[in-house]
Amino acid sequence: MEWVSVRMRASLRGRHVSGAERIVRQEDIPSTLCELIKRPKTYDQLHLTVERLKDVEIFRANLKISSYTFEDVNEARDFAVQVLSKSGVSEDLARKAVNLIRSGASPEGWNMRGAVLMDINTGERLEEDPYRGVRTVRVDWLKREEVSRYLTSQGYTLRTVDALAIATKNIFCGVLAELCWSDDPNYVTGYVASSKMGYVRISPLKREGDPLGGRVYFVKKEELRKVVECLERKALLLDL
Ligand code: PML
């Protein structure tokens, strides 16, 4: 069966503002393009990629979801550090990851387009391009509408739908733990994900109005090449 990856990324004055992906059938390409083109609120450049995929693996998503809400950002970030520790990340490196996202992980102190890759043993940053980082692409839900309906009926958001897909692929590819919160100034819920702890939603990981956000993936340095190849090239459709 033929599948096509449709990807959108938009930027404003050279800075990434929005990105999304769908894996769809040939006949759904036009409606998907129309949907994705409407997503960024503002941009001066928008790139669309339509790519035929050769080998698509179907994989059952298996991360348990849990949610925790705190009075303030510091408590929530401390909890994220604890969840990362339980996932095998030292407390020092977990704090380093929080501080990187908090202050903008790119060399100019702004959001990266993709994720930081951090050696889980030493804290060394491993991404080749510190502005771009690594991007988890070629992943979607096999039955996106059904999954969206189900998760939103359980009180989760459409952002959860997308982030859960990314987190699931990351773990599939060998990411040992992930910390993420959004760069959307109005979305303050983030998460820690690992195979041991599942998908742990944590709120608020930042203050309302804060435009900084991003992702840190903890990996083993010796597995770097294999993990990056999988994150960027392997096509995965997730079943719930
Ligand atoms: C959630 O609500 O489940 C957390 C979603 C984080 C979204 C991060 C992003 O916007 O990329």
C-alpha cells in the first residue's frame, strides 16, 4: 500500500514558528496540504514537502499516559527532573536539560528547529547542527481521526496527539528519555517520556507568554548514528 509523507514547516524572520506532518494516502494529499497550510498563524516562509514513502512499519503505541499539575513552574520542573531521574538520567543532567530549554538551546539563545541530543552518560551535546538539532519525522497515527477523537474525549489535547506520536517514535528509535515543552507562548503543558515512566504530562513547565520551548533527547553516544538515522528516516505509522 502506498503512503505519502506531507510535511509543513514555517518560519518568520529566519526563526522556526510551526511544523507538522501527516502520513496519508495519495488521494488525501490535497486536503492535507490545505489543512497544514492553515496551521501557522504568522510566517514569511512556508515549506511543504510531499514525499512517497517506501517502507512503512506499523507499530502499536504502548506508552501509558499520566498527567500532573503543579502550583508553579519551579515545582513542575523539579517534578520533571524526578521523572527523568527515574528514567535513568542523573539529576545533574536532567537539570541541565531543563536549563537548556528554559534559556533557548540554540547558540543565539533561541529555540532550536529540532531537538538537542544529549549523551545520557556525560551530558555532551551530540547534535551536528546546534541551530537545527535533530527532527523526528516520518511518523503519524494510522487512524489519526479516531485517535484524536479518543484522546480529546479523555481530556487530552490535539497537541498531545502529535507529541505522543513523536515520543513513541523516539523511544522506538532508541531515545532513552525525553524532556519537552512547547514553544507556543500559550501552551504551558510539557512532558517527560521514557519506556519505564511512559508519557508523563506535566503542567506548567513554563509561564504563560514565554516563547521558549524545545526538546532534549537523552541517548547513548555509541548509538548516535543508528538513533538519528531512525528518527529522521524510518517511516512509522502508529496504531493505538
Ligand atoms: C501535552 O499536552 O500532552 C504536551 C504536549 C507538548 C507539545 C509540545 C509541542 O507543542 O510541540
